[in-house]
Amino acid sequence: MGKVAKQSLWNSANAYLGVLLGAFNGMYLFPRVFLNEPDFYGEINTLLATATIISSFGHLGFPIAIGTYLPKLSRAQKESFWTLSLLATFLSSLVLSLAALVIYQFNPDWMGSVSYLLLVSLSMLLFEVFASLSQNYSKVIFPQFLKNTFRRLIILAALILCAYGGGQDEFYLVLGIGYVLQLLAVAWYALPDMPRWNFNISTIDLREVLKYGGFVMLASASILVVSKIDILMIRTMLGEAPVAFYSIAFFIGSVVAVPVKSIIVSIRPFMSKAWARNDMKEVNQLYKKSALTQLALTGFLFLVVWSNFDIAMLILPYEYRFDGAATIVFFIGLSEIIKGATGTNGMILTVSNKQSYNFYSGLVLIILTIVGNAWLIPKMGIVGAALASLLALSIFNFFKIYLVHRFYQLLPFGKEFWIVAIAIGLSLFGVQMVHKYVDGIIPVLVIGNLWSLVLVIILYKYTKALDDFKVFKFLKG
């Protein structure tokens, strides 16, 4: 995993640059530019959540199918498969465009917001196709920069324009143009690796590809639907302003997932190639190592987030502070730890042609999330949405562990995994006691962050959890 670690390190770096920009945009600039308009903040988050869901279904599963099939295909087959991928996604884009026109015919007043929603959705959809091609050749850093950092720069540019006299219309315009630019950038980057056009698709098993793509689309889309459906249900049941408050707390809690996303993106081509070679030893190694590393990173980052939560709340203007923020952050952070600690189970099911089980488990996840939100939001407000996500994602991830073990007798847990888990659990308990019994923000910050530093040094020097990131010689002792 040496190369995986290097790419993950770079991806984590640009991802955290994106996090810093996201924090500046979402917690400082947006609440001040639109100080008395939390509804607009909620509207933007609703638009982006809806665009993510639309694009997830619109790409028909081809981005993941590209990573799975290309390593197995001959040159001619790669050309045919790439041509099919582009034609299918462009056809899907055309269908979405026609749907927008139909909406316009029924309600012309909607066309403003719908047109920007369509533009962002199509840009996200096609972006994933070109990014997947680059990732197949282990060129993942620039596409991840565009996805994690450049998209935050788009929001920053829109907010700066609004701060100097622009309004909501100008914000939407910059948002739409920005997403088109990131699509053009990733297409240009993928150009050297792009197979030639070959319309002779008889060289590939079209039925198998479409079946695989359909299951993958539904399975991967289900995960993204779950991550966004709470926003849509809050918008429906409580209004747009609560979406703004929930999005801020959700952002803080989800920071711990950044390295996991970077590792998953980096490891996918290696997992696909190992499975194509039937190298189960490497598959097992990648599975266990990913779970151990992701547990260590997410646990440490959650400790940092929890130690600095009070400062994060002070950044927000008074109009955007709300009760329940700490509970939402805790639930979301814990769900991300569980997701990371269960390793690459979903990826194994996908590359091993068991993607239908990803779909069925994803369908159950959607049902659990919808039912949980419908039950808990009326009782607990936006805190209920966070709790519903935690419960649903926990059941979902442990069920996939069961499936991988049932089919391939693989488990992501080893002795050291449980040692690291106990260390993280005791550290979180200790920081919580500091919050409870120590008075004053400064002492809590100092003790919590020192505790976090001690934990990561122990994990770094005395466990194998961070072996692939041992590039800082002074810590080796």
C-alpha cells in the first residue's frame, strides 16, 4: 500500500484544504454575507443535495464499472467500453434535460432554480465518468482536488461576489459556471489516457455490463441518497432554515471522514487489479489494512473535533447558533468512525461481482433512513435526523461485513484493531470528562488537544495503524 499511502496523503492534504475552505465558507463567510437569510443557506444545500442524488442515478453506474472492467479488457475492448460509457451517460444527460423542459412547461416560474440544478447535476454526472478514467490509471490527485477543493473555491467566489453587492441570482450564476469549469478541467486531464472511439460494442458483453452498471448505480446511489435524504426530509418537515443549521453541524462531524474518502479513492484501482489477478492474499491485506488505518485516522480526528467544538461554535454568528449542535456532531462523527472502521467491504462486493448485494443492502439502508427520519425528526427535530443516520449506517456497514465474511471468509478485524479501538474509546471518554469537569474554554482546548497529540504519537510509534504514513523521520525514535 506504499503508493496508496502516498496518493492518500496527497488526497488528504487537498481534501483538508477543501475542508478549511468549506469551514470558512459555511461557518464564517456564508452566515455573515447572508446574516438574516438562513433560508437561502438551506436552499443552496438543498440544491447541492438534490444535484448529488440526480447525478448518482444519471451516470448509470459507469464510473465504478470503468474501474472494475478496464483492467480486465483488451485494448479494443477498452475502446468499445469507453465509447459505450460516454454514449450512455450523454443519453442520460439528454433525458435529464428533457425532464427539465417538461417541468418548465408545467411551471415556468421554476425554471430559474431548475436550470441551475440541471447544470450542476449534469456537470457532476459527467465529472465522475472522466475522473473514473483517470483513477483507473492511478491518477487520482487532480480529480480529487477538483472535487474536494475547487468546488469550495466556486462557493468562495460566489460569496465574495455577493459580499460586494451581488445577490442570490449572481450566486447561482457563479455556481453553475464553476461546476462547468471543473468538468472541462477533468476532461482535459483525462484526455491523454482516453481510449479511442470504437462503436463496435460487440467485443464486450453488453448485457453483463448493463446489468453490472445498473446494480452498481443503485447500490452507490443508495449511499449518496442516504447522505443527502436527511437534508431533503428536514426541508420538507421543518423548512429551509433548519437545513442551514443541520448542514453546519453535519459538516463539522463529517470532517473525520476526509481521510477515509481519500484512501477509498486511492485503493480502488489496486483492489480491482488484485481481484482481477485472483490474488486473495492482497485483497485480504488491503481489507484489513484499510479498516485499521481508517479507524485510527477517524478516531484521532474525531477526538480533535470534539476537543475544539466550543471554538467552532464561537466562529458562528449568534443568528446561526442552535441547541443540539453538539449532539449532531457526536452522532455524525461516530457514524463516520463506524463506516471507516469496517474497511472496504462494499468495494470487495463490487469488484467481486456481488454488487447485487450492495444494492439490496443499500435499499434496506434507504428504507431504514427514511423510516428513522420520519419517526425521529418530529420527536427530536434535526437531532433526530443525525441519530437516524447513525443507526441506519451502523446496521448497513455491519451487514456488509457479514456478507463479505459469508462469501469469502474475510474479516477486517485483527488483534491490533481492537487495541486501537479501545485506545480511541478511552481517549474520547477522557476528553468528555474534561468537558464535563474542567471550567473554561482554554483549559479544555489545551488538555483535549494535548490528549489528541499523545494518542496519534502512540498510534504512530507503537502500532501498525499508520505504518504507511511514516514519512516523518523525527517520530520514528
